[in-house]
Amino acid sequence: MGNARSPVLTWGGRTWQPPVPGKHGSGETGGALSSPAISRVESFSPPRKVTASDHRIIRGDALDIGDALIAEGLRGKVDLVYIDPPFASQADYINEVRLDGPADGRVVRTRAYTDTWSSDLAGDDGVGAYLDRLAPRLARMAELLSPRGSMWVHLDWRAAYLVRVILDEIFGRRNFLNEIVWRRAPNLGRQAASKQYGRTIDTIVVYGNSEAVLDPAKRLEPIEPNAIRLDDEGRRFTAAPRGDYTDESIKRLDAIGRVHRTSSGRVYIKYFLEKNADGEWCRDRRVDALWTDIAPLRHAPASERTGYPTQKPVALLERIIASGSPPGGLVVDLYAGSGTTAVAAHALGRRSIVGDTGGLSIAVARARLLRDGAPYTIDQCDANEVRPYSSSLAADALVITAIPNRQVQIELRQSEEPLAWAIDTDFDPNRGFVVTWHSEHQPGAKSRPVERRAIAPASPNLAVRIYGTDGSVSDYYADATQLRSASEEAEKQPFLATKQDIL
């Protein structure tokens, strides 16, 4: 952690102080460890689990979740923390869900989150309030890191330079690892026409604990045909000057066939080539801190784009997670947004804990994991109590009908298309909602709505959960064994024994 010689950032009204090494503090400014209430809301395990990567989604404030995880014994156990927090942009961000095709489809818009800050101090544009909010959460997440763990904080020009000084206070300047620049957009339109260089980059600041080591990614870099040579064994290579290689290093490389000598006796280093997916001969080169090869989300497949306003590409998170955590490692993101961190962690065989305050964020992350067949749990965390999440649904939104073989048909009849819905065939409030059947809205060039009908066993403890496109969540419960068949005039038996809004 930090030390007394690290720079200190001051702002009007600052009360936060970095934690003393070895002593845990809670709240905005420090103090005794609180015990936030945490409860299981939902879980899903695929029928045939093929990976060891379990995922946990937690709704709550990052500070409360950090306290809860530490109380659970996760201090010093996390391999990588990535966060993409608000950028102090003084803007509201709108989620867009496209329900039909790309050209003439209906779009449902919902506010995802607010990134506006204000202050009573003269001359303060709100950045002080922003730092008051972010600093203690950064410090709490840093406590979760293992000795080899690293923290990746994703920002832009508005706050990156300020947050880096705070991270110096938390980790100490010597534990700075990298400042990565990602080109997130081309320099077009108003950016290019403005009287300044286009603001087309994001900054990812990386700090690590004492034993942190990154494994930089590699990429295949196409080589011009006139720069390709063949050695005596028929292997294609390109060559570069020896540079600062010592004679001893040259001798070692020569023994493994990596040295090329010209007719004049000049020494070059061989770099053997391989083909990429397009059949081009390429050199396998380590990626540096300037990332221009990961395209912005607008160029990702339509099936990847959720409509969440600040969603990041899966390719970006896969690079970060692969270079900063081991296979099977634990990744944490407590500003989860659209859940890309969990999706990338699952793809790479890592475990994840992701959290956010917004119900929409939780719903979108859940739907993405389900589409990937990933096991997950959802918890509710609050420093005071588990709070209800308001929602409304028409009384005839669900209709259940008895069918042969002790089964029931459940039909979703609400006019609004939900983001997702699911069934628990044996609901028990003590273990939360267990997903046994589910259907999600499928994004893409031709988006696909949820299935409107489902078949389930006629259980006395049947439950249905509906996620709205605004992140709202509603539960419905019924004793399905008491329903009559359609032939007994129960064609429209409503599934409304009990209704409860959750999250």
C-alpha cells in the first residue's frame, strides 16, 4: 500500500484518507468494519457444467460490497480488479434496447446511470464530490488484491490524471505498473473538425501489489512480402538489427538458429513467421501500452452490443484479464455496467465477482451470462437492509393452464417485451430463486424476443421472475397443483397467487 512519500492530492472539502497498511477501515473516511446485509436473490447452474468458472453478481454500492467481501474472508484473495467507473462527465447515460430489426425496429430507452456532480464550493465543478465518492472505493477494492494482484482503472481525459495521484497514495508510486492508452474511436466528425486534437482515447491505469507481474498479450503483425526471407531450413523469417544484444546473447541466439548474417558480416536477429487467419505471414509481437488494434464496440458483432451506453468490447476485457490473472483466477469489477468483465472472465476460464448499484446493470449482466450458459448467483448487498425494487405489471400479465402429465403451460401475456424471464419449479425463499427454465431477449442484426410460453411441472411452489427492459424485477408465486385443466373452464387461470417486487 501507499507510503508517506507518495504525492497527496488535495481538493476542497476532502475528508478521505488512505487506509493504514494492515488496518481495515469502512465508510467514506475510515472507521470500524461494517457488516452490510447480504442475501441470495437468484442462482443458475447449467445442466452440464463444462467449466470451473463460477460468477457472482451483487447489487449494491462498491464500498458496501467491498466490506462484505472482506468480511467473507476475501481480503488478499483476488487476482485482478478492473473498474470502469463514471468519468466525471457531467452527463446522463441512456440504455437502448432494440426490439426488432436494425432499421425499422422499436427502441426502448431507459436511463442507465447518472454521472453528474455538484459542489457548494466556489470554483468547484463537482470534481471534488466525484473524488470523495471514488477514492474510498478504490482503496477498499485494493484491499482485496493478493500479493500478485493488480488493479486496472479505466478512465478518460477528465479524471485519469487525478485518479492516478490517488492510486499513488493507495499503492505507492513504486507499485505503478502501466498507463495503457486505448484508441476507442476514430478521429471523425466533430472530433476531427474541432480546434483541438480529437479526444479519441481512454486511459487504463494499472497498479499492482509487491509481487504483481503482468503477462503482456501478443498479436500477429503482418509483414510486407519483400521483407520475408527463407533460411537454410526453409523457414520464413524477418530480420531486425541486433540492437543492444550483447555478444553473449548473440551466441545464445545463434545456437538456436535465431541469428542471420549478411554477406558483409552484419548481424541481424531472426523472427520466425506464422500465418494469420487471412493467410498472411506475420510476426508474433508483444503488445505495448498503445492499444490501437481493439476496435470500438460499434464494430463488434451486433449480438455483442447490448445497448448499454458505456459497454466495452469483450476483446478489451479479454486482453486485460488474460494478462493480469492466472487460469481459474478470481476477477472483481464493482462498477460492472453491462457485465463485460464477467463475460470475458467466463470465456477465459476465470471466476468473477461483479457488482453495481443499478438494477438495469444487474439485469443486463445476468442475461449475458445466461446466453453464454455460465453459472452464476445474484446477491443483494446493502449497508442498512435489503431494499425492495419498485415495479409494476398488469394483473393478467401471466396466465397458467393445467395440461396433461401433471404439467402446466405458463404464458407471458404482458404487452411490453421483457428483457428476460425465468421459472423456478420449486421455489424456497431460504435459498433464493433457482432458475430451472429461462428465456432472454437476443440482441443482434435481427434481434429475437423472449419465448412467450413455457412448460413446467405442476409444482406447489412454482415461481416466475420477470426482468423488464428498465431493469425492474417482479416475482410471481402460485400453487400450480390446484389449477384445473382448460376443459374444466380454466383457460385463463391467472398466475397471481402472490406477487413481490425484488432487488
